[in-house]
Amino acid sequence: MTRPVVNPDLLDSLDLADPVLHAENELSEVWRRLREERPHYWHPPKGDQPGFWVFTRHADAMTVYKAKEYFTTEGGNALATLLTGGDSASGSMLAVTDGEKHTQLRNVLNAAFSPRRLKTIRDAIRATIDDLILGAIEKGESDFVHDVSASVPLGAICGLMDVPEADRRHLLSLTSHAWSSDYADAPPQESWEAKSEILLYFADLAHTRRGSNDSDDVVSLLANCHVGDKPLSDADLMSNCYGLMIGGDETGRHAISGGMQALIEWPDQWQALKDGTVGLDTAANEVLRWTVPSLHGGRMATGDTTVNGQQVKKGDIVSVWISSANRDPEVFADPDRFVLDRKPNKHLTFAFGSHICLGHTLARIEVEEILDSLRTHVASAEQTGEESWIYSSILHGMSSLPVKLTPA
């Protein structure tokens, strides 16, 4: 049930922007070689694809994330867009917008994460999770991705956006194909069609909520807010709903699936969870470090600068690899061990700085509640078949995880 480990001697022949490489291989030794010997690696051009910087150390990732005066997301925040001419949502969607507009949009969206609303969502999430776990137990053998983890973050982010129950399953099918695929040769139009349908869905939903100033769901807040002295445009509204939907669904879904597999592979940590000797917040933090739902973050240099001694020129594309930084031994003791009581745990799963993931609180809630439900309802778990990994150079997670959950 392990993918082949890539020989780091093959580094210069690899295309780190290739989804197939990440889905079908294990790159831990490549990251180790890069951290130790080539931490500032210039990835050579491949065909029509330009070259780009690869930073693999935690300290270098932090330097890039902090230096917003030299690095921007407005050309894209991942290689998939940075290497193909930029992001069409640049200057519109929070994740690929900088400056004053970014601050104003973030302030509007933060209002949706009020303690009252998060408490309501946590309660709803827990009820959903318990039903899903008990349903998986009753089936005997189940696919944890399809039967459990896919439905948890969907419910959370849809609760935040007040998406009608009847529409949620359809939105899940769209989000799962917008930035990744379950197979290697998925046609590009599949992704674009999914993205377009998500945008149009939220345009229609927002139309029904304009003028509803008494609601604090994300769609209502965006539909009735002003950025500067103007109402938010339809394009800005659609792109920000889309960004929240994708980010809110994908991070939690892959963290939950990967966390389940890790608990199976590390029985001592499963026992620590069952015994209650580790806090849920600390345990969830380790699941998020370990699973790395986002492989990398991307930036473009807006001026000549240096990253810990390495010169980076204006216009250079820069990638920081969270999958490597989260295993950096300079920051994490025994980084290749899954340790639920790890403290401190300064992982970069949600990035850092002004572009830290808006939904990080929601994702932590989801993982905490799944862990608590598992230790309450499940005595033991085993993986009963080969897992399948999604095809993406941005996201990291499984499309299938066959398991058998034994009731407590």
C-alpha cells in the first residue's frame, strides 16, 4: 500500500508541476535531498513551461510568506496558474489579491467566522460526523473518503455559506474536479466546466440575497458589502465564493482521510487518542502537519531580493513546498514520526502571514470532531485495500481509502 519512492538522483529530470508525479510516487527522499543539499533549487524549464524556484526549508518558506513587499499572489498562488500566464481571478479573489483590497475583502469575510456561527457549525458538524461514522461501521467495509470525509467539510463550508441542503451533493461533485482529478488523463475541460458551474451557482445564489442585511452567512455578507465606496462586483462575489468553497472543502476532506490512514499506520497513536492522553487540539494540529492537504504555495517576485542568501529576480516564479517544510528536522523533532502530542507544531499547512488560509479555524474544528467521534465510536480500524491518490500538483489527498471500522 505504498507508492514507489523516487530516487533523488533523478531530481533534474523530474517535473514538480506534474500531477502524475505526485499522485503515483512518494517524494520524501527528493525533499530530503533538496533540504540538505539544494534548498534553493532552480527548476529547469520543461517544454513551454518556464523555470521556477523551489524552496523546501521551513525557514525559506517563512521568509517568502513574510516578505509581501517582494512577493505577490496576483500572478497566481500555485504553479498550475503561475506557469500558464496567471490566474484569471487575480485582483478579484482574496487568495490572489494583495494590498488594500485584500485587507478589505478579508475583513468582510472574517465577519462570517463569528464565535456564534462557528459554535452552530461545530454542533452541526459533530452530529453529521457521528452519523457518518456509525453508518461506516454498519456497512462493515466502507470507503472512508466517499462515506465519511467527503461529507464533513462540505457540510461545514456550506453551513458557513448557508447553501441549501438540496444543492450540497452537487457542489461536492464539482469541487472535487475543479483542482484535481481521480485519474491521470482527465481532460482539461472537465476542470474548467466544474469551475464555471461553481461560479454560476454562486452568482444565482447571491442574486437572491442582495438586500438581506440581517444575515451573516458568507454569500449574504459579500452580496451586500462595499469595498472602498463601491458594492462588490458580481465577478468579485463569484470568485470569492468559489475560493472559499474550494479551499474549505479540499483542505478538510484530505486532512480527515489522511488522518484516518495515519491512525491505522501508527497504532500507538491510535491508542493515545483512545486513552485520551492527548488533547484534541494538539492531535488535530499533528494531523494537519502530517497530511499536508496543500503541497505547495506559489508567488511571483515583484522586485529583486534575496531568500536567505539566494538572489531572486523580479518576475521570477517562486514555489515553497509545504510537503517538505512540514518535515524539516530543523523545526520538527523526529519529523517523519506521526506524534499526536507534538509541541510545538509550527506547521505551514495553512501558509502564513497575510495570506494564511481564511478557513483554518473551520478545518481545525472538522479534524478535532472527527478524532473525537472516532475515539468514541470506534474500537479499531484497518485498511482493507489499496488507497487511490488524487492527481494534482496543488492538493494532496486520497480519492479512495477502503477501511473496516470495528465498533467500540
